[in-house]
Amino acid sequence: MLVSLPTIARRPALFLAGVLTCLCLSASLSTPASAQQPKIFDVSTSLIQAGVFDGTGYVWEYKVTVGPNNLRSGLSHWTLAVCPDLLGGDDDEEDDDHHGHHDRDDSSGHDGIFDRSFFDQQEDHLFWSSDRADALGSIYEVEFGQDPTTGLTGIKFDHHEGSQLETPGQMEYFAFRLTRDVPAVDIDWAAKNGHTPNVYGTIHGPGCGGAEVPEPASLVLLGVGLAGVLVRRRRRG
């Protein structure tokens, strides 16, 4: 349809509105539907094991589940805040890791009570992957110290390899082992996604204090001592 110049001159507002409408329709048709959808990050955390002794140390385990409202948002990493005294290292010495984060230097000071042998170690890095049947089973790098993206200081499971936790109903398990039993207290956790606000919550976790796990040699000595006490009592009897 041709519009004469006199008509445009008489109705400039109507002509401008028509042009804008055409431009808006063209833009909406050229934009993918996925780009128009909002990104929603919906995950929850539940406690599975609270300091369960496995013959070597005390295991804490958590399950992270994708909620029904999650939309196009995968888990980047999950962080659990713990008492700084449990981490070890020196607060005054920090190193930059390969992500540019500041982690505690565990080579100085004491090593804390996290059992590093619980994880898979490759060179200077620790990795974790859950073997539970209902877990997604991706590989996460384990880091200790401050997580600048969530503001929590503790243990972090950073997605390293495999699918990201994203589909509603999917779950992942994160676990660690401590060398001594500690009381359970309310601590913070955080889940990070690269495009949406972090998800925070509070859950039972390891607190400060607790008794160290006896060394095998100490257990032998304790057994010998108890046996000696029993022998003496029998002789007196």
C-alpha cells in the first residue's frame, strides 16, 4: 500500500506509530524464544550424614536437589561455611588459585581436621564425585577457604567436569570426612549459578571443638592398659 506524502504530512503521529509497531514485531520474531524466558535458580540442601564414624573419621554428607521452579540455571558451585579453626592454615597467608580466588595456604600453620585422603587427588588439586545411584555424578574440585562469590568461608565443591545440576529433580551429594568428632550447629550454605542470584540457606553442620580420633597406636596402648587393670583386679579378688 502506498501512502502519499500529503497524507504523511497530515498524520505524522499515525505514521510514526505504524513504523514503531513494525519494528517491534520484527525484533520479536528475530529473537529466540529461549532468550525471552527468565532464568530462575531453585535448589535446596538437606543433611544426609552428620558426623557418622566410618572407621577412619567422621563423615558429613549433604544432598543438593534441583527444585521444580528451576529454569535454565545450572549449579556452578556449592559452599558450606565452617568454623575457621577446622580449616587449618594461617589467616595471614593466602594464595591465588587457578580461578583467581583467595584460599587459605594449608601448607602453613596446622592442617585443620579435614581428611584430604577422603578425596581424589591429582597433583595439588582435590576432586569429588558421588557414587550414589541417584546422584548426577559430575566431578567437582574441592577447595578450602573464602569464596568471594558467595561471601562464605569453608569448603567449596566447584563444578569441574560433567553435566551441571540443572534439571528439576536432579540431585548431587557432597561429602567430607573430619579427623575428629565435633558438635552439630546451625551453619550457612550457598549455591552459586553464573547468571542468577545465589541461593542461601541454613543447615546443621560441623561446629568448633570436639575430640580427636585416637591413633591406632594409642588404641593399642589403651587396650593394654585396660587389660592390666583387669588382671590386677582379678589377683586382688
